[in-house]
Amino acid sequence: MERKQLEKFKKSLVEEKKTIERELSEIGQKNPKTKGDFEIRFPQYGPGKDENAQEVTEFEKNKALEANLEKGLTEINDTLKKIDNGIYGVCQNCSLVIEEPRLKAMPTAALCSVCAKKI
């Protein structure tokens, strides 16, 4: 892959990483004991039953969002390491080059389209 294209992918991934980290910080805080883990804040709307129900609903929604965002953050960090190590764009399964259109659509792709279809 051309250096210019690789830098473009890296820049895009770094921007996406910042966005995800910002979104995670809005619903929680970094867990100091576990790298890449966030702890969700429990909302406090008031002492009433309605407020308590709303708090639980909001917490559960944020917990699911946190899981998805953390997964995306892990994929981005893994991909950035691959770029730094010079192995970005290589299928983890068959070791062939991942198609550029696939990487453009999904920069964190770890498998070529053939292997992805098999799995």
C-alpha cells in the first residue's frame, strides 16, 4: 500500500479514536485499573419511582453503548499498531492483502473479503 494512502487511513483512525474517547467520557470515566475500560456513571434524576426507573433505563442504555464504543476503540488501537508495525492491510487468516475497497469501507478490517465470508 502506498505511504500516502496509509497515512490517510491512520489520520482517519486517529480522528475516530478521539471521537470515541470523547463519547465515552460523556457517559463515564476511564477505569484507572484497566487500560481501555470505562466505568459508566449512574445517572441521578431524583428520589421518585419515575426518576429511578428513568435512571435504570438510561444506565442500561449507556452500558450497551459503552460496550460498543469500547469494542470500536480496541479495534482502532489494534489497527493503529498494525500500521506502526508495517502489517496493516494483511489478512489475519490467510496472510493475503486485504482489498483496498474493503479497507476504505472498513479501515479496521482484519480479514480479506474471502475469509470474512467464510467466518
